[in-house]
Amino acid sequence: MKKLLNLALIAAAIAAPLASQAAPAKKAAHAKKAAPMKKATAAATAATAAQQPARAQGVWIDVRSPEEFNEGHLQGAVNVPHEQIASQIARISPDKNAPVNLYCRSGRRAEVALQELKKLGYTNVTNHGGYQDLLNKGVK
């Protein structure tokens, strides 16, 4: 019985260091496998970001009616119907050189608003056309 116990202790003494060395080897092997996956995921994320159009800086103004705006609008956009743009713009964008981005359903009302803003001295105004066109381009 004593021999069996001594044999078990010797086996345990030999096996313990071997087991502890095997664990880091497994971790290292896993890390080597995980590294390319992390790189691939980062590359895929960068590729997806590159495919999405960059959203113009500045304030975004939806010049459609409140009803149209409530049906859907770009994230962060402010609703100012085109016929109210002259009376509301100073509150929204007091800096006449700051970027102002306009859109509506088709681009027609945004163009009317753009011309009005130019008359008021705004210098950095862009008509981005229709809401659905912006969504189709990936602008959110």
C-alpha cells in the first residue's frame, strides 16, 4: 500500500509541472489563432466604414412639412419648413459661414431654402436633394 501511495505521489509530482506548461502552450496557440481573426474583423469594420458615405459636417435641416419629417428624417436633423427658413435660421445657425445642409423630398424645396439663405448672407449652404436619395446613398 505504501508503494502505491509513493508511486501516486511521484506521478503527481511529475505531472503537475507538465500540466502547467501545457496550459500556456494552449493559450499561445489560441492567441495565434485569434490574432488573425481580430485583424480580419478590424479590416472588415474599416472596409464597411469606407463604403459608407461621409456625412457632411454642420447643421442638417429638413425643409419638408412636420408631417413628412415625422414619417422619417435623418438622425439629428432639425425640421424647418422651407417657407419658415428665413425666420428660423438665426436661431439654428447664427454663424453665416458655418455649414448648413438642406434636404427635402426631391430637392426642390431645399433649393428654394438655399436661395433664401444666400439672400440672407449664408455662404456655406448645400442642397443635398431628397431624403430617400440620401438614405439610398447610406446617409443616416
